[in-house]
Amino acid sequence: MAPPAAPPSDRRAWRVLAVSTLAFTVCFMVWMMFAVIGIPLRKTLGLNATEFGLLTAMPVLSGSLVRVPLGIWTDRFGGRIVMALLLAVTVPAIWLMAYATAFWQFLAIGLVLGLAGGAFSVGTPYVARWFPKARQGTAMGIFGAGNSGAAVNKFVAPALVVAFGWTMVPKVYAAVMLGTLLVFWFGSAHDPKHLVPSDTRFGDQLKALKDPKVLKYCQYYSIVFGGYVALSLWMVQYYVGEYGLDIRVAALLAACFSLPGGVLRAIGGWLSDRYGAHGVTWWVMWVSWVCLFLLSYPQTDFTILTAGGPKTFHIGLNVVAFTALMAVLGVAWAFGKASTFKYISDEYPDNIGAISGIVGLAGGLGGFVLPILFGLLMDLTGIRSSAFMLMYGVVWVSLIWMYWTEVRRTEVLGARAPQGPLPAQAPPSPLSRRFAR
């Protein structure tokens, strides 16, 4: 017998998820444009590492700052209209990028096209409300896989730069964004039941900011998303400078981090639905800690005086080992991005838009600040791996914070983590009992 047909509402939910994921993928591709075209621009404009970091981070700034209002507007007006307007606004800015000539012009236009980065705070609540609670983690994970637009950018933009020059990249991207707007509008849907009641005030939606858990989730997301964005912007020029690679090869290897960091977010959503947000996030932080410790070690030559005379040794990651570690880190952060938003859907089901906007803002600001700090550290120390040293320290903060606020109250070793908010009187875990002794 043929399987029963899916109900119309279910088919509509999956169609909304598909076109929203497409829109987010294109938006992220545009958002990361400077990761590739910034390299020829750096030579043309004579930028130092700090200025290059500012150039790449400028779109991230505007995309971060609009996340909170976009999330709230999505709750109030619906994701279909907000997403469509967002896509439409970015098209002219992307096109004008091809005609900019001065550094300040690139910064100003970057602020406008950076609005594309706010698509995440629109799509997350829009998609989540089309699915039952037990499947929201998976749905948000699939949508979040649009982060893979960073990897798409690394495949498409270098080929355009080599074949036609960097000015062709924004022209092609503007056309792609316009086409995406049409596909999204005709493929998406609107359900008035998903809107926050009209008598809900702006201040009411932000009351959750008083909850310290929101700040904790912001810190988590500043690593798994902010770090992902920052390194996606930084890695192409890192490969070129550290290993002397061609821009096309450098972009291809950088995609080994960006691609799993985006596509596998869907698996992270499924794991978070099955094992709980806490258990997934805890192990993500430990895997990140190990990878960043190894990535932090700079290329080092040292000489030891032995009985047979001086001997020189070299310690440092070759390009294969470096790329493998970056791929593992990308997988871990893909899972972490999904698990952070599983926390939100579990604990704030009636305020997903506002809370996801706040947490997304924190992650986006991390993606803005970190490339600038990477450039400052590079200019001050001359050590390229100082970027990973900084990220290593930030991960330490999350591990300590998570241990004192969650691990001592949650089963994470061998047992299934709880679904949803922790109970007020959670029984002590074996780990906490062992430390109590």
C-alpha cells in the first residue's frame, strides 16, 4: 500500500523551510563576500591587518545590530514579509559595491549589504513555528545549515575574481539575491496564528533580558557562531599568508571549515532534539578547547645544544594537519549553533523571535569584534596563530561558566540530558557528587 499523503499543513511547513533555507544561504554568501574579494582589495587599497579586519567585519556589524528588531518584527508581522523586505533592501547595495573606489565607500556600503546577516533572526522564529516542539530543533538546524553560504562563497567568488576581476562578484551576487527574493516570495506562506498578539508591547518581549540564562546563551553563541563568522572571514588570507597558497586553493581549503560548519548544523539540531541542548553544547566546548589549543601553537624553530653539537627542531602544523583540525572545529561549531537555539526553543517558546534576536546579536557582534582583534594581534605580535590563542581563551570562559551553572546539576556522562528547562530541584549528578566529596 502507498504511504498516506502528508497533510497540506505539513507540506506547507516543509516548503517554507526549503525556501527560507535557500534565502538564508544566499544571504550568508553575500554576508561573507569580503572574505574573498577583500584579498585583492587589500592590495589595491594598501590595507594593514587591522584595516583588513575592519573591512571584513563591517557587514557583520550591521547584520548583528538589526537582529533584535528583526526578531521582534518577525514575531509581530510574520517572517514572510520581513524576510522579503530584507532581501529587497540588500540588492542595490550589493550592486553598488562593484563601483566603490575608496576605503570609506566600502565600509559604508558594507554596512548596508550587511543587513543580509539579519536574515537568521527572521528565519529562525518563522521556521520554528511551523513545526511541533519535538521537531523544532531539527527544523532550526536545517534552516541554520544556510551558514554553508560561507562555503558557497569560497567556491564561487574566487572563480569570478580570477576570470573577470573582483568587480564581477557583487554584480553576480546582486542578480542571485534578486532571483532568491522571487523564489522566496512565491514559495513561502503566512499564518496569522504564528504572530504575537497585537497587544504585546515591545518592552514585554524584552523582559527575558533580565534572565541571566540569556546572557549565558549569548556567550555560547559568540563562540560557535561569532567564531565561525570571524574565522570564515579570516581563513582565506590566513592560508595565503601562512602557507603561501594561491587564492583559489586557499578558498577551497578554507571551505573545509566553512562547509561542515554550516551543512552539519541540521545534524546538530537532530542531536539536540534527541539528547538535549546541554549535553551537545558541553561536548562541543571540550572539542573546541582541544582543537584551538593545537591550532594556537605558532610555527616554531628552536635549537638545543647536545653532546654532538647544536640541533635544530621545527614544531608547527603543516597545511594538512591544520585543515583537518579546522574541519573538526567546524563540525563542533555546527552542532553548537544548533544546540544553543534548542535551549531557546525549549525555554522561551512564546518569545523565540526576541530571544533569538538577542542571542543572534551577541553572536554577530562576536563575528564583528573578533576579525578586528585578529588584525590587532597580528599587527602587534606578528604571530598569525594569535587568532586561535584568543579563541582558546574565550572557550575557557564558556567551559567554566557551563560547569558552575549546568554540569553540577545535569547528567552529562552516559545519561540522557533533560529535554527543556532544568527542574528547580534537579538531583545531583554523579559528577557533582564526586566533586562534593
